[in-house]
Amino acid sequence: MIKAGIIGSTGYAGQELVRLLLQHKDAEIVWYGSRTYIDKKYGEVYQNMFQLVDAACMDDNMDELAEKADVIFTATPQGLCASLVKNEILSRVKIVDLSADFRIKEVNIYEEWYGIKHVSPAFIGEAVYGLCEINREQVKKARLVANPGCYPTCTTLSVYPLLKEGLIHPGSIIVDAKSGTSGAGRAAKLGYLYCEVNENMKAYGVANHRHTPEIEEQLSYAAGESVKINFTPHLVPINRGILVTAYGNLNRTVTHDEVKAIYDKYYKDEYFIRVLDKGVYPETRWVEGSNFIDINFVIDSRTNRIIMMGAMDNLVKGAAGQAVQNMNLMFGLEETSGLRSVPIFP
Amino acid sequence: MIKAGIIGSTGYAGQELVRLLLQHKDAEIVWYGSRTYIDKKYGEVYQNMFQLVDAACMDDNMDELAEKADVIFTATPQGLCASLVKNEILSRVKIVDLSADFRIKEVNIYEEWYGIKHVSPAFIGEAVYGLCEINREQVKKARLVANPGCYPTCTTLSVYPLLKEGLIHPGSIIVDAKSGTSGAGRAAKLGYLYCEVNENMKAYGVANHRHTPEIEEQLSYAAGESVKINFTPHLVPINRGILVTAYGNLNRTVTHDEVKAIYDKYYKDEYFIRVLDKGVYPETRWVEGSNFIDINFVIDSRTNRIIMMGAMDNLVKGAAGQAVQNMNLMFGLEETSGLRSVPIFP
Amino acid sequence: MIKAGIIGSTGYAGQELVRLLLQHKDAEIVWYGSRTYIDKKYGEVYQNMFQLVDAACMDDNMDELAEKADVIFTATPQGLCASLVKNEILSRVKIVDLSADFRIKEVNIYEEWYGIKHVSPAFIGEAVYGLCEINREQVKKARLVANPGCYPTCTTLSVYPLLKEGLIHPGSIIVDAKSGTSGAGRAAKLGYLYCEVNENMKAYGVANHRHTPEIEEQLSYAAGESVKINFTPHLVPINRGILVTAYGNLNRTVTHDEVKAIYDKYYKDEYFIRVLDKGVYPETRWVEGSNFIDINFVIDSRTNRIIMMGAMDNLVKGAAGQAVQNMNLMFGLEETSGLRSVPIFP
Amino acid sequence: MIKAGIIGSTGYAGQELVRLLLQHKDAEIVWYGSRTYIDKKYGEVYQNMFQLVDAACMDDNMDELAEKADVIFTATPQGLCASLVKNEILSRVKIVDLSADFRIKEVNIYEEWYGIKHVSPAFIGEAVYGLCEINREQVKKARLVANPGCYPTCTTLSVYPLLKEGLIHPGSIIVDAKSGTSGAGRAAKLGYLYCEVNENMKAYGVANHRHTPEIEEQLSYAAGESVKINFTPHLVPINRGILVTAYGNLNRTVTHDEVKAIYDKYYKDEYFIRVLDKGVYPETRWVEGSNFIDINFVIDSRTNRIIMMGAMDNLVKGAAGQAVQNMNLMFGLEETSGLRSVPIFP
């Protein structure tokens, strides 16, 4: 039984981790960390957990946590995990960091886009970017995993094979993404009030969203050269779900079957990646509550571009689910353990 | 491994049954019945099941079904199950009927409220009303279970203990209920279009909703006398969830603790019934996707009435989940098997 | 041209006042009060007003305001208007108070339910309860109007005629109400975040909501005796709209036509009250953005009760629209001036 | 008083026309056409119009309609208006066609994308594309106006000035658009049921949506050369609103102020086009119910692209509002007459 501690268990991603781990036969939660709700019963913070979780929330205490836990999940604001990671800690527990602290290999890019100083850059090199389908073998051996961001997960998995195979021009990629509101977190901000979000659509972070360099780094690995993209996220009135619509210029004329074969080459054995049948586009409703990402594409011969689409649940494959998937790999469990629940609809 | 056949597997309740049974370790689905989608792959009707269900939909064929299945779920319009039930069938398979055909013991009341002739009244007596927490022992022995309606489940469980203990006046009960839109089913009707339901609230079936006599019959058992109620359902723009707010005149002065003790007397060992802490009211978000029903009450000493509240997921405890719970009881499995998933939020 | 000042113009009710007054041919806004947004352009606080309102927000300054305005609307928290009202002010401007300060005639009941001391009880007697359809003549002569609460408006107008005519038993009234989320105001509170409200229903303020005594007072006037009710509000995921479902015991056997005649007796000349045709129930979508309240009823002969229903837009007839209607009456304008816009659907 | 007849008055666009014309001081509706609801009172089809519209729906009868009306609006499926237009009719009444029949100048392109034969191609040349801000003078003289599609309106107005001024490369344009569900019309189709649309996002019509050639034609006029674009619409769970996010490669280095100056050159006197302040992005909530389109842009110097954004209400500026704006121009009324209502929020 893997003992898991969660720092930041009362945010939406943290709570989703709790939900998934409660349903995981080989894991148990030993620490419900939350600076905001210290000593409050977890089942009162999230009433869905009433009678399912008896524990109360606890403050951070890395020493005690490292004592009790086999793995620590940090579902916290940027900077916190970086401040906690030490060799002494990593020698005792594994860490899956859901923040951005260890996702970007160049520390100056991290500091530029996030506007904070990185306090433990020494561990950036060791950290494995936990996009399991791409970096599976490294994750298995990792002590410290940087759990990917929601937009980067959905974008990278949608675009990766075509870029890797040289099918699309790296400089041409435009990513137009739409997210449900749980991605904004559980902070009481005016802009996320029901009446402000409901019956509204808007772009935000246009040309400066922090997930841009993370996506660019991953796509650069695929392309084998430095990639710059346009990335525009939008806020949409749903709770869960990310939809990515990505555009790329084709380097050569291709048929649907040829492109499908490329996706299959990379993904046909991946349980969590479902490349859909021709003509069926990804929709967020079909993946809700699950760790699946649905992917498909359309070739536009009129413009010689390809439209790549991906849909997933931002709190699962985009956060907590992928974190559990990483944990499974790190501890030698079956990769899908605790993550086989069927998408819930409607 | 229990082999389950579903007639009407492509409605919302049927699909929810599929979702739950796919996650049930002791059951497998052998028949995806659907008159509308014969020969169409189930995973194309419900794209969330893509790659999870390989089977195609099949027409009704009771003989073949009775051959292949240990249990048949009928998630069909009223009248269909009644037309299928025969001694010869019941001698070979158990049936859990999600329609109203066998819920009401007096056939003339059924025929009056539903406006159709009952074609197999002989089985009404045998059928067990599958409200597990009330009729557990009979369900265990049943061949034919009438799975309760969503409103009746939520109402009866919220009101039953107080009526049974004589705390509220049977003639005073008013039930004001609110339901998400999945309760209306998956038929393409103008009134259930997105733009008609969204940003709207309305009452419907005022003073004549078909669940009224079903609720009254169950409450009459509790009261030991004939009970007539007011029941007003409302349509609310959410996918899942039922909230019942019920009012009753108190027969005597009581304290919160006394009432709580009564609820506990009936429910304290019930896994799926959560009587909440004082001051915490049931909310549908805390039970979504799960088989829980959350219940609480407030005493209004100013008016000498008590307000009883219940919240549950209409597709789970109100339909498919309770059907699986009944199946578990009928086959001697652990009652919560396949039904322990944590409510999903947000 | 009536010059209007608004204190609290940046809440949802205040903003709705701005919207309505901008469309009013005989009124102009001379003061956009907002303690939170002092000096910020109103069109930046509410971007819908961009290029339509050039003014910036201003702090309270009653002297200056009384100088510039003919009427002051206070769309502010309880207690503020009470602290501003003085004879010297009322001698110069009329006031329409959208808070509860002057709605309840017995100061001790106000203080008990609102938990604050009333600092200008001397004006309670003078204040006219601005339910125009009931108190039209007094409103016309008023200097100080207490604009009714949203729930009290919808409830009182739905129930008033039947109570006044002695058709229902005053002690039997139960009011089950549902409101959209704009009624909660624009404060950044966790409970009103999109993800907390969306896909959820809940009761709140059960047996202790502050609108209870206000409703009871108005119904007591109708009944000619002291009335106590049960009032249960619910929060529903829509922006605008209130739906009231009220239950009362009938004092005698009546036909639909008889009850309809009673409603017509009171409302047939009322522009803003639409008593619907038999079988058509009020729905909030049909009144959105307008000052209409739609009303209807169903007689339940089985239980000898009557179900009364009312639907309106909580921000218009329940707040800003009724405030403008009061202003129209107070200044001798046509009562419907500025308020004839057609409900917007979908 | 302009007498208006509406063919197709019971679709969402038709109903919005009714709403706007009821509030128009110089127009009155003399014909509520609807094949589906012949003889049914309009106020029963759309209960928001109860007591506001007394008329019943009527079948098509062009002779009688041409007799009674000064202008006919056709809010009908493609092909119908083309089948009605005749010189004899146009000599008696003006027509504003909300369908696509006369929007595209090359009949073979229309027939290819719409899959139907055009039965009155002779009038295509005469028809004026009713994008008022671009074609104002021709609209004033027109007998037959092709009212633009919702996506084409939002896209063209967002992109036009920059393309016209040669700032962006015509071959680089990618349009990622999102629409509320009212754009799908009021037909009872499974895909538009509440539970199918709610909590979901999806692309549709990828690389083959019918609005593509209409947008391309308009952008070609701006560019002075043939333009091909990528256009991807998405369905989002809101009632009203279109958001366009368009991407183009910059032909030269520009500053924000330079681009702003270009937009201002074209739009600074346009009442209905609001170019927002720097850093403020268009959001659909700020234009709901109004004829405004909000526009802004962001220069991405990293990729040398510009992101252009536009938001409007698809039923108003994208359909009925623009139709009224065209009517105003055609009859010499003030262009904004009947269209000055303030956007409604929340």
C-alpha cells in the first residue's frame, strides 16, 4: 500500500487527487495538507467526502510528511514545491509536483514567464516531465516528476506525432484552446463568480499565457528544433474539460489514412489516448471524470493545413489523473491502476 | 460473474447502467438492447464508451436474452416490461424493471395515472418495490424488482422515518422537488433543447405528476394509513441531480437531537444514506455520480413544521445505481459492490 | 428630465438600474456611486457600458448628491440608507431604497432578523412599501420608498388576491422559492464561484431567511390578521430569475374560473402582471430582462390545496425595475416608462 | 410606420426580429409567418410575447404579404427566399433575407457548399450584402439585402481593416470561432438537447462549414485578391454569443498604436462597433442582447502574428439586429433606430 501525502489538498486539483486515490486499491492518503483549512475536517471542506474521509486538514510539515509518506503530491501555487525539495527529502520520498516549478528546463525562461525566482534550480535537471505516454521510461526511474500542465498535456499529445514525423511545419503552429472554469482554481475572485462566467466566452492571457513556453519546449523536442507557437486559451462556462484546436501547415500532401497511421504508430497501445474514427471530433463530454484524451484531425486540402483536436478532463488527465498515472509508473504498479473509471455522461 | 442484459440501454438511465456495470467486478453486460440503434456500435451511440464497449446494439429478443443473461434490466417506457414478463421468463432470469410497471400495487391507480392498460397485472403482487433500505429482505428473495422512481426514492427516504415514528401529520405533507434535465430522457423534444432549458426554471406536472401515487403508496406504508400529498416537480438547468424539499406539520414539540436520533435509528448503518450534520443542507453537487443520498432537516418552531431535505443523483440512486444495488441484493453480492465510487466534484 | 443618483451603482442591482435608466427617456443618471471603484470609469467596471457611460464612480457625498439629484437610489447593504436619511435630505430629494431598511414596520423585527440596530427608526412610519400594484397611491405621494425584496415581491403578488379574498387559510401558507445567482450580489465569495454554483441546487436560509418577516408583514395586510409562513429559498444555476411555488389550504371548494376571476379582479389592468392561461405555468425564461411577473395557479382537489406560482426577473421586477416603476409613480410619469422592453429569449 | 412581414417568425432569429421590431418606434409587424404554427397565437409559441403580441401565425402567401408589407424579412432555411423573389414582388416590397441565398456572388460556389440548386440566380447580382458598416451606401439603395451570416459578420468586421490596409498576409488567416447554441436554431434534434450541449465543447463543420466561402468572399474584397482561410466553429454551452479569434501573419512590424489607428480609421464613427481599450478583450457577456460588436487585437512579436478578436450576440448583430439595421438604412431611418438597447448583464 503506497502512502500518499497531498500538499494543497483543498484546491480543485488536490480534491480530485483525493477522489482518485480513495478509489485506488494500492494507495492510501496519509496526509491532507491545506494551509487554509488547518484542523478542519476534510469532509466538511468537500462535503462529497462526508463519511468517506475522516481526517482533518494539516499544515505543511515536510519532515513529518516525509516520515509518513511514500509519495508527496504538491498541488500548490508555483514556487512552493521548489522551496520544499531537498536531497534529504528526495532520499526518503518521491515527489509528484503539479505546479510548474520543474516543468521547464531553462530556469531563466521559467523565471521570465512566471515572474518569480526559482529557489532550487539544481533539481530541474533531475526532474522528469511526467507526460507518461512520451517519457514513460524516465518516469519509472524518477524521484521527482514535474506533472505537466493541462493545456500542455492536451496540446502536446495532439500535435506530437505529426511534428515528430516532420509532417507539419514547426513555425506554423497555432493553438486555440478552450477550458472549463475549474482550471482557474478555487480562489474567491470576482472574475470567476458564477454570474461572470456563465453565459460568457472570452480569450485570456493572449500571447502571454504561462503555459506557452512549456508547450514550446515539448514541441521543440518533437521537432528537433526550437519551436515558437501562438497559444490562445479561452474560458468557457463548463466545470471540467479542455478542448484544443491546433493548426499546422502541412509539409507535404497526405491522406487521412497516412496521418491516422502516424497517430497509431505512437498511440495505438496507449490506453488513455483514443484516436477517434474519421469524422468524429473530440468533445469534452465524452471524457469527463476520466483520464482519457480523445484526439482526431482534419486535413484541409484547400489551405494545405491540418487541424488537430484534443479533448480531455483538465482535472484528470490534465492534473490529478496524470499525477496518479505518474505515481503508478514510479512505483511499478499497473499504469492504469485506479484510473479505469468510465467517463461520466451526461 | 453475473451476466446482465439491458433492454433500453441507449437512454440516459440505460447508459448509466452500462457505466456502472462496466465498473462492477462481478457483472458483465451480455446484451445492449436498443430498438432505436439496432446494429450500431454502442461506443458510437455513446462516444464515452469508445474502445470500452465493443458490442453493437440489439433488438429485443426475450428468449435469446433469457438464455444468455442472469438478470435483465428494463430501462424502457412504461408498459414494455409488463408486456415481457412471463412465468417462463422469470423462471430463468431475474428482472429489475426501471419503469413504473410494477411499482404500484393497485392496478387501477397505475392505469389511471399512466393512462395505459396493464397487460400483466398478475405479477404486480410478486414484484418487490426495490427501495433497498426499506425492503432489503424482500429484495434478496425477489425474481422481479420494481426499481423505484427518482422522485419517490428521494422523497420516501427523506420522509419515511419521521412518518413511521408518527412525528409528522400524514395529511400535511407537501413535497416540492427539483430535478436536473437528464430525468427527462434522451428524446429529441423541443422543450428539452439547450436554449429552452438553460437559464430557466419551471414547475411541471403540477398536481398530476405520475410519481405522486408511487410516493403516496410508500408513505402510506410508513404512516400505516392512507396518505395524500402535494407533489410539485420543477425542471432546473443542470444535468444530474434531484433535490427534495418536503414540509410536514409536527405532531409534537421536538428537538433537533430527537429528530436526528430518529433518522439515525433507521439509517445509521446505511452506507448510501448520509444524514448530514446540523446546519449542513443537502446539495446535489456533493452526490453527483454516486449512489449516495444526503438528507437533513430543519425544525421551524415558529410554524411548528419540519422541513426535510434530500439530494441525490437521479441517474444513480434514482435509477441505475439503485438498480445495481437491487441486483447485488438479489444475487447475494455485497450490497455496495460496484457502487462505491466517490461523488465527482466539481 | 429627472436627475438620478445611484449609491451602490456597481452591484448587480445597481448596474441594472443603470441599464434601465439609460433607456429611460425622462431620466438621466448624474451620480454613479461606488465606494469600491471610486474614480474608476463605470464603463470599465461594467464593460457592457463601454462608450455608453462616460462617467467615473464617485464616493458617497449626500450633500452634493442631494444638490444634483432629484431622486437617489440606494442599492446598498442594509443599514446604509438608514444612516443617510434625514429630514433635510428628504426635503430636497426623493429616495428609493433598495435595501431592507424601511421595509418592515416593526423596528424590533427588523433588528432581530437583520442583526443590526436601526439608526433612523423615525422614518420607518413615513416610508412607503413600494409594491406598486398594491400601494400605488401612497407611492405617488412618498418621499421615501422602501423598494421590496425580490422574494417578497414575487411571493406577495402571487398570493395576495387569494388571501385578501379569504380563499386560503392564512396559517397554511408554505412558500418554496428558487432564485438565480445574481440575487447573491457581486461579492467575491467562494460559495458563489462558477464551479460551486454550476450543476448544483441547494436550499439555504431554511426557516431563517431575512425575507420571511417582510413577506409575512405583507401577507398579514392581505389577510387582515397576523400570518406566519414557511419560506424556503433555493439557489439555482441561472443568472436571473425567481420562481415561487406557494401552497395554501383552500377554505372552500372553488373552480378554476372562480380563482381566475379573483386574480383578474386585482390584476387585469396591471401591465406588469400577467396571469397566464389555464395550464400554462410561469417560467423564468419568459420574463428575463423585463419588469413582468407571470402568475398562475393549480387547484389540487385531492388535497384541497391550491398551488400558486410566480416567475419574474429578480434584478428587474425584483429590484431595479420596480425601483424605476416607483420613481415613475413618485414623479408623475407614466408608470411603465422605460420599462416596456420585451423579455429577451433565449 | 414601416409595415414588416416576417417569414419564419418562430425560429430563434425570427423571434428576435419580433422582439426588436416591437421596440422599434417606426415599425410594426403585420405578418407573423410560420409554417409550423399556422393559426397558433404567437404569444403561445413564445410565451415571452404573451399579451404583447395578439396575432396568430400565418402560412406563406407572398401576394398578400407583398400587399400588406413594406418590407419582408425571410428568416428561413436556405432556398426559400430564392424561391420567392420575383421582380413583381421586389417592385412592391423590399426584402431582407436572413438566409444565405443571396450572400455569395458566384452561384456555383453557393450550390457547391449548400448542396442545393439556386432557383433565382438572376437576383444575386442585384442583392446587396448587408454588412452595413462596409456596404452602407449600397444598402440604402437596395431592394434586396442579403443579411450576413453570424460568423461572417463577426469575422469580417474583426479582420477587414487590417486586411484592407495590407497589414496581414491574406493566405495566413485562421479563424477559430465559438458560438452559443441559439445559432443552431429551434429544431428538436438530439444533438442540441440540454444534456448533450451542457458541460460540453466541440468543434463542428471542421474545414467544411458553409460560412467559409461567405467569409472568404468578403475578405477577398478587403484584400483585393482571392483569400482562402481556415475556419473552425465550435459549439459552446451558452444561449447567445459568438466569439471569433482570428490569426494572421503580419506583413511588417507594427506597434499597438499603429494598429489601433487603422481600426479607428474604419470604425471610430461606427456606433455598433466598439474597439476596446488596450488589454481589454472582447467577451460575449458585454454585448448580449445588443447590436454591438466588440473588437480588439494583440500583437505577438514572438511569432510575428496578430490575434484579432470579436464578440457579438449572434441573434442580434449576427442576425435580427443587423436585419433591422439594414431595414433602417433601406428606409432612410436613423441607422440605430430600435437598436440602442444597452447590453444586458448578467
